[in-house]
Amino acid sequence: MVNKMNILNVSEGNTASVDLTEPKIKAKKVNVYYGDNHALKDIDLNINPNEVTALIGPSGCGKSTFLRCLNRMNDTIDTCRVEGNIFLDNQNINDKKIDVVQLRARIGMVFQKPNPFPKSIYDNIAYGPRIHGIANNKSELDDIVHSSLKKAGLWNEVHDRLDASGTSLSGGQQQRLCIARTIAIEPEVILMDEPCSALDPIATAIIEELIEDLKNRYAIVIVTHSMQQAARISQKTAFFHLGKLMEVGDTATIFTNPTHEKTKDYITGRYG
Amino acid sequence: MTDTSQNNQTVSRVDWNSEKQVARLKKRYIKEKIFKSIAILSLGTALAALLVVLISIFSTGISGFTETRIMMDIRIDENIVGDVDNLTQEELETHIASININRMLVSSLQEKFPDVTRRADVFSLLRLFSVGAQSDIREAILDDITIIGNTVPISLKAGSDVDMLIKGNISRDVVESDRKISDQQIIWVDQFISEGRVTQNFNWGFFTSGDSREPELAGIWSATVGSFLTLLVTFMISFPIGVGSAIYLEEFAPKNRLTDIIEININNLAAVPSIIFGLLGLAIFINFMNLPRSAPLVGGLTLALMTLPTIIITARAAIKAVPPSIKEAAIGLGASHMQTVFHHVLPLSMPGILTGSIIGMAQALGETAPLLMIGMVAFIVDTPTGITEAATALPVQVYLWADSPERGFLEKTSAAIMILLAFLIIMNGLAIWLRQKFEKKW
């Protein structure tokens, strides 16, 4: 219990010391190429702490590609080449010296399709802390599993069957398990790639509530195809079109008074 | 809007009841029926062929599991046995092994057939029994030494020709000169039969003894042990190397021209005739590395070369089948590439890898040609106790027996094939079981 408090204190301390006016992530002139295909063109975007940033735009506009730049997930694609600088707390993550494993522990990711490991619920959560050596003993690990499931709003549903397979849960529960798995290693930023697209409206509502809650502790970047979702949960919205960042601003402004014609067309559903 | 579209539909709609459409439909059904019946026919042909093979093997081989024994009253002559009172068990065994059992058998036979006096006749009378009959008598004495000096009935192993006659594999209708058993011998056998002395027993010796020149004494044990030792070497070499190569090629190797060439070559290697691997094994392991000839070590190494492509190809397929979402999940949590592979990809692909490996092993178990090249085709009576001793393997044993002229080896060949098939079925069953047991759902 003492240890758990320690972990919480540390992270709370971090949150408190963060300068809320300073962006958590600053992307400067990011260009991405898939082979000869220029997928992202000169993206400049800041991600603020304790805020939900929504990335919207038609399919193939590069919003997922941009999201995957933020934790260097694109490294796993052979043909992909990323240029430009992305700063996480003034540290360039595209720097060769950056340890990508550590980076991905600091910037967690939730995927479009719920992808729990075919292991027990407990092991799903415990995997991250185990490989990063976050817990020193079994009871600390138990505490991390407990608090992560609680924060993801899943504890009450699964506390009596932590040994059950993660894949035995429903789709919405699986996605919350994936979120719990991500926050178990206490990241600073959470990236979400259309986390609700495979879920029904009720499960979606639960996840949205969860995101609302999580933004008090983390910077969240979410890719979504649902205008309503972006409007409901985000504070800042960025509209991508054909690999370009067309417009970015407060969600309220973007949805009520977009400056760009394309943004207006997309938001009102004229295309996309 | 709605009305117009409905009207449009009505206009463009096909008249499904028109003669043309009905005919079209009929034609389609006929085509389906023809295809189905051709498929069923080909499946039926394949099944029938399999059935013919199995039935012919079973009908010939099933009698290989039984042996013929003749109950004889044997006088355990104390003069031949000598004084055994003060011997330890070990000394007794050595002593009994050295005494002239043959004389005991001959005198007992002469007692039973007093009118047989000619040397040649006595010899042909003796030929009714297997050489193994002597060990039957020895075992009887060792079991109970109180029978020394008495006349006791002992069940003796019959010779192969008698065995064949009883099993109906040698016909009595053939002229005497064309069969291996003489008319006189048949008369003696019939006398034994009428006295109720001839029995058919389960042939345990077939499973516990090694090869022999005498069909009735030949067994598959040494070949089975040889096969096991060979497969052990094959597995120890090909599994780690095969799975390691598969992991490297699938997960870590850069995708370039070189890896493409390697991949094509591995696929081609899987189709190389196995005898070529035998030549390779002969050249490298025996002629160059001077490893012992005829040994399971060399056989296993050669078969490992042959099995490697199979294991690499199936392991790569199994690794490829792991959903990328699982890998992304692990990488997204900050697992390194190596951790992702060993914590998630490998455990998830293990059932597939094992299935492939077992099928590769089954293939190696049935392989004969490469073993012929490296000298595992020798006549091996003793059971090998290590991988460097001379040994033979089950399929080679089948090959050797099939090549033997004695009538008795025919049923032995089929019986050995049945054992080999049983091993193959067990291994394939194991592969299926593993796949179903560890199959994970994503």
C-alpha cells in the first residue's frame, strides 16, 4: 500500500509540476514518406498536457500516421521514413540517441481494434510493469493491477476473475483492459487510434467518460472518425486533409466557426 | 424520388419465370451436380486405394504377430547339464548357456520317434524346430532347476517352415520339390497337431528382439531403438536451428535480395530428393568428418538436413500467422523487439511450430534412402545403446526384410510396416492434438 502511494505521489507530483502553458509535445515540420508516397507534409502541431486533442479528417489523410509518429511506432514499418522534429518536454524523440523502448513507455498507445494479449486479465496489466521493472514485488504488482483496472473503470466487472483470459471479455471491456494496460506503466501521454470504432454506442459512451476522466492526469491524443465524439470529448481539434494539417484550434471554435472551407465541408458532412 | 426508383427497378427487372431463366437455372444446377459427383468420385478412388493398401498390409502382416509353438517332452539329462548344486545364479546362467542343449533335444525327439534313425531324417526332424527352441529349453531350466533329471513338457518355438505351413502360407498341394517342407516333415507336424501339441501364441519376441537370419526369431526392437536414437539426433539438431532461422528470417532479417534468395533456396531444398541428402551426409559426415558409419548420429544429422527446410517453412508460416495487433500491443507498451518476439510471438506460434516439427519428424521417421547411403542398412542384431553404435532404422528394416528370400519374412515385412504406420499415426495424432490444445483465439 505504501509503495502504491509512492507511485501515485510521484505521478501526481509530476502532473503538478508541469507547466500547463507549455505544450507537452511539439511537432515541427514533420514529413512522412511511405516509399515514394509523401504521406504527411510539414505538420506543426502542439499537444497540451491535461487536454484531449482530437485528430479528424477523411480516411487516408494521415492522422493515424501522425499519431504513430509520436511514439515512433512507424519505425516498425520498413518503407516508412520520418523527417522533422518532435519534442517531448523539449527532447527530440526523433533523435537517434533516444531509446525508443523508454519513449513508448512514456507515450502509451491504445489501438483501433481491442488487442488484449491472449493471457489472463492480470497478466495483461502486469506485462508492462514487469518488463519495465516498475514493481519490486508481487504485492506492488497486485496494487498496480488493482489501481489500473480501477482507473479504467473495469475493476468492478472483473475483480473476481482476474485469471480469466483477456480475450474472453466483451469488446468494450477489452478496450478498457487495453487502456488499463497502458496506464499501468504510468505514461505521460496516451495516444488513441480510433479507440471506439469497433464498439457499440454504450461501450463507446463508457470509454468516452473514461477519457474525460483520464485527461486530468495525462495528455491525450485521439484519432476519431466521429465528429460528435471529437466535439464531445476534446478541447483541441486538428483537421487533416491529404497529408496536410488544414486547421487546428479550440474544439468549440473549429466546430462552430471553422476558418477553412474544407474544414467546414468536412464537419458539416458534405464529404469525407 | 422513391416512386421513380421503384419504377426503374420494375422496368429493368429480369423475368425470373421466363423459359430462358429456368433453363439457365437448370444448367447451373446440373453443373454443380457434375462437379460434386466428380469430387466425390475422386475422393472415393483415393479412399479405395488407401483401403486396398491397408487391407493387403493387414491381411499379410497380422499373422506376423503370432508364432507357432510345439509342446515337446524334453528329458533334461543330468549328465548333459552336469553338477549345478553349488553355483550362484550368475554362474548357473553362464553354465547353462554353455551346455549342449541340442543333444538333449535330439535324444528327446528320438525317444518320441524311435523309428527315425537315419542321420538325415533326424536332422530334418530337428529342422521342425527353430534355433530359438534351444533358448526355450535353457529358460525352462533356469526358471526351475528342479526339472533337471526329469522329463518335462516344454513349449518350443517351431521353425519358420512349420510356422508357414500352420498359417497356410505354404500349401500342402504343391509338389514336394517345390516347397521347403518335405512330405515326411508334414507327416510329423500332423502327428504333433493330432496330439494337440501345436499352439499359436502372440509373438512377444517380435517386439523384444533384434533382427535375425531366421524369420521366426526376427524382431523390430533394435530397429525401433535405432529409429528413436536417429530421430532424437534429428530433433535436437533441426528444431533449434530451424526455429531460430525461422524467427530470424521472419522477424529480424532485413528484406532484401539476399534474404529473398535464401528464402527461395529453402523452399527449393524442401523439394530435393532425399537420396541427395544421403550423398551429402556420406560426403560430409562420414568421409570428411570421419564420424562412425551406420550410426544414428550420422543418420540423425543427415535427416536433420532433410527436415530443416520443412521446419523452417512451417515455423515461418506459424510466426507470420500471429496477428500484428498483438505485436503492436507489445511494442506500444515499450517492449523491445526481442521481448515482443519471445514473450508473445513465439508462445503464440508454438503450436504451429510444433505441428510442423512433428510432421517433419514423421517424414524423417519414414525416410529410407538417405540412411542407405550412410550405411544404416547393415544387418544389426544387437540393440544400439548409444548414438555412435551401429544401428538400423524401422523403414530400413522393412526394406531389408522385403529383400529377404525366406517366406517367413513376408509377414514380418508387413507387420513391421504396420508398426511404422502406427508410429506415424501416433505422431500425426500428437500434432493434431497439440494444435487443438494450444490454439489461442484472438
